[in-house]
Amino acid sequence: MNVKRRDFFKGCAAGCVLLLPGMASAAKGWNASSMPVSKTDPYIKKSIKASFGGGFSVQTHTRSNGLTYADIEHFGTRYRVASANLLDWKIVSPL
């Protein structure tokens, strides 16, 4: 087997070009199914993390009828939490 280094890299580059469209569509499909990223208030993020501890990420938050609701995630488990004063957060339901 007489393969030169230059020929080997040309073959690898050609293979990568063929794989890129498939990887791009796979990545696009993954992003389409994920939750849309929304900007959350930094104060709400800090308040939730202070109440529940580290490891939680805030996905979204809304305000309704004097309460603030937020969807949070911890190691793949998602919860909806609520607070009236942005200090005391209670888990309303799992998502």
C-alpha cells in the first residue's frame, strides 16, 4: 500500500466535505427541537439560584397576577417555580 501523506489528506478533506451537509442538518434539527432561548432578568436568576442553590438554570420567566413564574432546569429535570416577592420561591409543578 503506497499512500502518500498529501494524497491521504486530500482524501480526508473530500470525506469531510461529504459529511458536512449531514452534520449541519443534524445540528439544525437539534436546535429546532430545543427550547427557544429568552433573555431573563439577571436579578431573577440570582434570586432563584440563592433560593435553590447552584446547578439550576433559568429557562424562561413571566409575571402574572402579582406572581413571578419561572421555568428552571436542574440536571435535565425541569420545574415551574413561583414567587410573590422574588425572595421566596416555591416549586409549583414539574414540567
